Amino acid sequence: MSGRRFAVIDVGTNSVKLHIGERAPDGTWRTIVDHAEVTRLGEGLDETGRLRPEPIARTVDAIGAMAAEAAGLGVEATAAVGTAGMRMAPNAEELIAAVRTRFGVEIEVIPGEDEARLAYVAATSALGIAGGVVVFDTGGGSSQFTFGAPGRIAEQFSVNVGAARFTERFGLDRAVPQATVTAARDAIGTELSRIDGREAPELVVGMGGGVTNMAAVSLGLEPYDPEAIQGTRLDVAEIERQIELYRTRSADQRRELTGLQPNRAEVILAGACIVRTVLEKLGVDSLVVSDRGLRHGVLVERFAM
């Protein structure tokens, strides 16, 4: 028997992701499509507090193309979710209305706590984790943290610490002096104060485009291979090496690095700084990378019937 296909569109602050999964009669899932397009929806959001017309237009077009792709592949239903950028912007309804009118897709802006929970479900189910764990999912506009163990969540929350926001604030899309990186890391540390003073976990799992791109650079992957990324370990020495790699290069020079997706070149330095700060605050010297994310959790929760 053939499976039934369902799609999830994840509208993030920096990129829009499409995941199409096929559910077999025995309940198992097979990935049909999984890709992202960087639309930089949050461009200028930190400065103005609103979504600008150009990023909205880029994002609407990307969602439309993804909806058409899903329809062409026989998807029965599509769930679309919006995250930090849309939570923060008072004019997010402009984007929601445009997508609804043009493509018949309804975007649900989900709370940060739901985003953290769904990412946690996706990470822990895929990696076979046994002990205490912290899962963090860092994106363009926010980072989600979940503390717990498989099957049990002790605490979860979202903080407005994202790569796109800090890239704009400190001009990290280009080569910068060490002092600029130090200032950015200090500011990130201040905004991540909620994770201070905790006992070091047995395991930290990192998710999101910044983390998976850092893993790809570490492995020298080209093209990107999600199965190779899944379960990769990044240690502090490698993260510090990559921070220096990005700090000393322009965006165009970063695009030449093997493993780095070209559309991540502007925001990767900020992403690496966030990852390094998280590990420092949690008192651990490495993390395990999960290629799974919010979209996988939404797929299972909405369509595993």
C-alpha cells in the first residue's frame, strides 16, 4: 500500500522550510522533500519593530512555491506555522492574509513554548536519548530551550536571541574585529541569562540552520547530507575555530567555504556565537547535532493519526 503524504511549512525569521513526509500504513514516516529558502523575513525587524514590505513579498512568494510543490507531489494537507519574527511583529497579519488569499494556506503563529516542545519531540525521538538533556533550537529571531529527559519535560521556554537579530545589531555579515565579536557574545550572554546557574546536563542537543551548517563545515560536506549531519558532535574547539573562520571573512568569502550553504553566509557568525555562548553557560564542552526540527515535530503531532 502506498503512504499518505502531508506537508509542513515552517515560516522562520531567516528562512522558510518545507518538509513533506509520507506516512506508511504501519505509522512510520519517510521524507519526500526537505529543503529551505532564505527569505530574511526579519530583515529590519530589530530596528523598526515591524516586517518590511520587501521581506514579506519574498516570503509570500517562497511559501507559494512550496505550496505548489506540495500539491504537485500529492499532499493531502499542509500545516503552516510562523515563529519568532511573526510573533514579534504587529503587522504579521499582512503576511498571513497575503498567503491565505493567494494560496489558500493558513499560517498559525505558534507560541515559543510550543515551538520548544515540538523541537524537543523531534530531537529526542530521532536520537534515542536516554538521560537528562537540554535541547536548544536556535533560529533567526529566537532560541528555544527544553530541559528534561525522554518522555518528560521539566522546563521549556523561548528567548529572543536569534542569528538574524544579532547579525543586524553588530554588523556580523562581514569581516569584523575581535572586539566586535566579543561585544556580540557579551550581549548574547546577557540575553541568555535565563539559562545561568544550572547544573550541567548529561547531553546538549543543538538544532537549527546555524548548528547544522556548522556541522557541515566541520565535516566538509558538499552537498549537504542530513543523514551525515544527524548525530554529529561539535566541541568547543571546533566552534571557536569556526567563529574565527567567519570573523575574518566577508560574506562572499564565507560562501567559498566547503559545507556552508551560501544563503547562510551573512548570519553564520552570529549563529556560531550563540552556540558557543549556550555551551559556556550550560557548562559543557560539546553538543550533539540534530538535523530534525520544528517541522518534523509538527508533522508527527498534526498528522500521525
